[in-house]
Amino acid sequence: MCGRYLLNSPMEALEAQFEAEALTDFQPRYNLAPTAPVLVVLATADGRVIALHQWGLVPSWSKDPAQGGRMANARAETVAEKPSFRSPFRKSRCIIPADGFYEWQARSGGPKQPFCIRAVDGSTLGFAGVRDRWEGPDGVLDTCTIITTTANGNMAPIHDRMPVILAPGDYAAWLEPGTGAARLKALLRPCPEDFLRVFPVGLAVGNVRNEGPGLMEPLDAQ
């Protein structure tokens, strides 16, 4: 699963990496959790844009928009078939930028140990996601979810799932409306083991109210 992540890159850098125009501002965040406003990259008739969505998918047909927090993740194995995700998977895919994510490892005799997972070269990650738009009496709500897959060798000792991290060369195929189902499913795989750096961080990240760059600082540097 992916239940927390961080995004602190300047908007100009995100626009350059994802070849997209920003439609919103965004302040650095170091402890994003489900239901938070997050950035997504999506394709429009006029090109790629970066917009704000709520993390946690609310299907367009849902009667209760509050359920979004329960659908922060979709499994790669079932995203094309699950009623909540199958239509967005076909028609409304997006990329969710992240500069790292957190996962917790169980240990005996104490609380779970949090780890921060980042690209070895420090670049921004592009999570595969899907999005949907819910319309109700109170207005429009745009939401998204992160697709997860089986863990690679680096992640497996910590957790059995991880986000699908798209290679930059696959951004276009993921966002292109005409990409076939077989090609899309082929992209839903673990990233190479040597792409990620995994290191323990302090327990403070476990509290969603905590923020700041210190949350991503390696434990041995604290």
C-alpha cells in the first residue's frame, strides 16, 4: 500500500519533468495522507496540466463522497475490473508526483519502524494513478488514487506492496487515452531495485499532524 508520501519539488521543476502546465500553487508537504489535496498530472485536449485533486477516489456514481479516504490505493491486479476503478482506468488515468513515500516495518518489542523511500538520484517519482469527478449538491470534487503493485527486492523486507512508479519514458503511454489495456497492464509492475534508496526515519512521521523536512531525514543523521 501507500498511505503517506512527500512532495517538496518546486512547481517549475515539476512542470519541466512532466512537460505540463501548472494550474495551481502547491506548498511543500512532507507528510501527505489520504483526503489531503495533492497534485496530479493529467492529459487534456490542450496538453498536460498539473491540477489539485483529493487523495482518495470517490467514484462519479457514489452517493457518499466521504468514502474517498478508504480508496487511497488501487491494486494493479484488479484496477481494471473493480467497479470503483475500472472506468477511471479506461478513461481517466493520471500521474501523481512524489519526492518519496513512507512505509512501516513491523518489529518485535516496539512500534513499527518507518522508512522513507526515494529515488537514488533524488528525482521526483511519478506514481501511476486514476482519477474521477464526483458532482453533488455542494459542487464538484476531483479525486484520485495511487495504484500499487507487488514489492521489489528493496521494499519486500518492509512491506509486500509498493506504488507503481512509472519510468519517464512511459508517461505518455500512461496518459494517452488511446493506449490499449494490454500495454497499460504491462506498465503496472515494480520499478527496478536499484532505482530506489530505502532508509529508516524517525517515528514522528507516524503522526499526520507533523510536518517539515526533518521527517525525511535519515535516522542515523538525527
